[in-house]
Amino acid sequence: MSKDVDFVKTHVVSGKPAKLLAVRIGNSPNSELLELFGRYLDEIVAAFAAADYIELHRTLLVIHSTQAD
């Protein structure tokens, strides 16, 4: 999990880390981050079964399908 765009670049180019959750909510209090994880945790876990890279935004998840079928 990262808020740093460098992790995204490394993941796309080299596949490392193998799974990446990019947090795209800007500066926010821990309470907001915890609330978002509580709201989306089941969807995040399920999405990682089919994807390697997921973005968490305040109002949605973006799931990038990077695994070959």
C-alpha cells in the first residue's frame, strides 16, 4: 500500500511489488483513511484475486486488470 507514485511506476515496469494498493485521497486524517478501508475492505480483498494494482479514491476503487487470463 502506498501513496507514492514511484511505487506505481516500479510496479508497472517491473511487476514489483507483486500487488499494489495505491491510496489516492491526498492529505487526510487517519480517521478518514480508516473509514475508507472499512468501507472498501471486502472489495479490495476480492479485487486482488483478479488484479495486481488497485487505486483507492474517496468515492471509488479503480481496479487495473494486469494479470493474464
